[in-house]
Amino acid sequence: MANGRVVQTADRTIGSRQLAALLPAEVLARPGYRALADAVRTLILDGRVALHVRLPAERELAEAVGASRATVTGAYDLLRESGYVRSRRGSGTWTELPDGHRPVGAHTLVGAGGYSADGEPGIDLAIAAMGAPEGSLADAVAWAAPRLPELARSPGYHPFGLPDLRTAIAERFTRRGLATRPEQILVTAGAQQAFALVVSLLCRPGDRVMTENPTYANALDALRHARLRTGSIAVSDAGWDLEIAESSLRQTVPRLAYVIPDFHNPTGVLMPDEQRLRLLAATRRTGTWLVVDETIADIALDVPAPAPTASLAPRGGADHVVTIGSLSKTHWGGLRVGWIRATAKMITELTAVRVANDMTGSVLDQLVALPLLEGLERSLPGRLEQLREQRAALVASLERHTPEWSWQLPPGGLSLWVDLGEPVSSALSERAAEAGVYIGRGARFGVDPGTFEHRLRIPYTLPADRLDEGVRRLAAAFHDGVPLPSAVERPYWVA
């Protein structure tokens, strides 16, 4: 199914091509049986392949991944031995979990309502987003209600988006320094759909793309699902290594590069203007489409909000830049409204792709979004102050409960990228889930399997008391008398 969602079908079966599309490019390039087993295990633990789903037959999966049947047989044997699948003669092979384990990834989209093994309420630290701001959403719904009947007289299909909302988005880009016309805007059902549409239009299986490492986990899922070859731009607590990025662009000439320069997810760092100029120039020289994700650009806590990256390009020098954004971080993830800003020609082409997928977006969501977007400058300061307070509360909790962990305080964004000091992130995430804390392990944000095992992304989007309780439970799991297994000490994940 679609990226980032639990793979579940009506007959509880995942096809060979469907499973192959979820596997990392490195595994598909050299599908050894241990690497294949490790990748399938990760998909199960991350919740991207649901439990009790029948896996493809060995011969079918071997053909889909370009491996021998013996390779797939060996991988399935390892998964059975470690408790991640079970097999019955004549019935097939089904996903499972070893005793005492539970998935820690995509299932946490509904984790906030869950409970730990001892019945305590669950704490969702996997989602870096806040609830809707008090009052604003209700006011927007009240504003939209009397206007809906007039729109309801039409069939309701607006593939490009409601004209008034496209105008409002274009005007906001213009106010931020990037002159934009409404015909340069496509309204989407969130930024994730926006990115998936761009990838679908611009890329074909096997194309080279570049992305930051680490980066937004769901974007990586989209690239893997499209079966693209992924190169990386290293991002550390100190920022981007643009010298290596420029060299990689020259050598590989990727079709597309995806970046989050504004309070990067997950590190929170902000790309300086001089580096943005270098990236704009380098991608233009190589003919690479530059996709800029501005989803978090407005969450500026300690510095002024940055101007759009495309606005820094010389006149006529940003036609290769595609900018995406949404209201999910500034307002509410449940309001599925995002956008793409590009040339008018590309917007028309993207809309054709969109129509083939879902025809049009929700008129009601877009109507509600209009007053929210137009009132953003008035409502945002209070939202940012709340985040500053919660960030301070999270820092205080970490200093109190886990003084051995380290992090850099980001100038904006929604989370801390915490260094645990040892490569135990996946094991800690599993143990924390048993205590009712759901969190994104570092490896979910890495381009290469097994990287960032010493990191956790911890959002400060919950109230202070819930953050403190979440950190307390994390600390208890970390300091448990039973040592956490180190990912580095295990060459894969089974003997």
C-alpha cells in the first residue's frame, strides 16, 4: 500500500512486488539472506508490514528482488528462528513477533490512545506535531459553515484546489519574498501527498535521487516505494556538508534532490543562506530538480522565520525548484491541506498525476484552511511561545532523568535529536513501547539500514507533564538492570 502506512490487504497477504518496493535499495542491489532478513524484520518492527500478514512465496519473492530462491529460504529461516515469522505447511509464512516484543513504528500514529502492559496510559513521542490550537479551528469551522452551501451547488471537483485558497497561498509566498501567482500553486492533501506526487511525476524506478542523511522518515519511505537509488547529503548537529554534496551532485547527477533546510527534521538545524545559494547553483548545473520541504519553516523559535529558498536564486534561476508545505505543523495534522509551489507548467502536469490518484481534495478542509492561513501571522506567536515552553520542559526533564544523553538546542522545529552515547536506539524503542512510550528510533531517519542507532528523535509537542512522564519512562527503560543489546555489537540481528 502507500508509503508510511501499515501494509494490510483484504486477504492479509502482501505481494512480492509490494514487499520488494518497501526494501532498501542496498538490499535490492545485493540481496544476501542476512540483509534480506534484517530488512524484513525492520519493516515489521516499524509497523510498515502489519502482523499476521502472509509473506510472498519464496520463489515469487526471489524473482521480485533478483535473488536466488536459496537466499530467500535462508532469510525466512532466520526470521523463523528469531520469532519474526511462523510457517505452516500448505498455509504459507506469516509475520509475527517474538514474545515480549511489539512494533514501534507506523502503528504509533494511533499510539497516543494506547496503554502499556501494566495498563498505564500510553505517551506518543513518535509524532512531531501538536493538537489544534484552542479556538482557532472552531472559529475557522464557524467561518466556513455559511459559505459551504454555495460551494455545494457545484459538483465539488477542484483538482488544482479552491481558487481562493490557491490565491491565499500564492500571496503568502509573495509576502515572504518569493513572487508567486495562483497558477503556480497546487493544493494537496498534506505535504506527504505533495512529495509523492512530485516523485511520481519526475522519477522512474532506478533513477538516482539525493536526500539528507538523516531525513524525514516518511519521505524515505516514499523514495523506497518508488524504487529509486538514494544518495545522501550528510547533516550533523553542525549542519550540512555542502562540499561533499556538491561533489556527489557532480558525480552522480541525480534526477531529484530532497532537502529540509528550515529547521531540518530530525536535527532542527537551519541552513545558512550562503549554503542555500550553493545548493541552488549546484542543482541547476546538474539539471537536478530541487524539492524543498517547508513544512516546518514557520516553527522559528529563536531566529526570524527564513525566506523561501527559491527566493534567493537569481532571476529565472529557480525554475528547477519545487517547494512543498502544509498546515499540519502550524495548525493540525487532521486538517489535510498542503501545497506545491512550482512553475505553472509543472503544476498542470502534477495536477494530471493527482487526478489519476484521487481526483480532487476535500472542499470542506480547504474552506476551513482559508481563514487559518490568512490569520497565521496573528495566531502563530502564541503557538511558538507554547513550543518554547515545552522545549524548555523537555530539556529540563532530560537533564534530570538522563544527564548522560546529549543534544544541540535547535533554533526552531519540533524535536530534539538526542545522542544516547551508545548504539541502542532500536532496543530502547522496543523496551520503551512495553512501558507505553512510543518513539521514533534513530534508524528510521537514516538512508542506510542500521545508521543512527545512537539517536532518538524526541518531540516537544506534548504538555510539560506528559513530556516529563515520557522521559521518566524512557530513562527507566534505559537504566533497566538488563543491558540493552547494541546494534553495533550484532553484525545483523541474529546469530
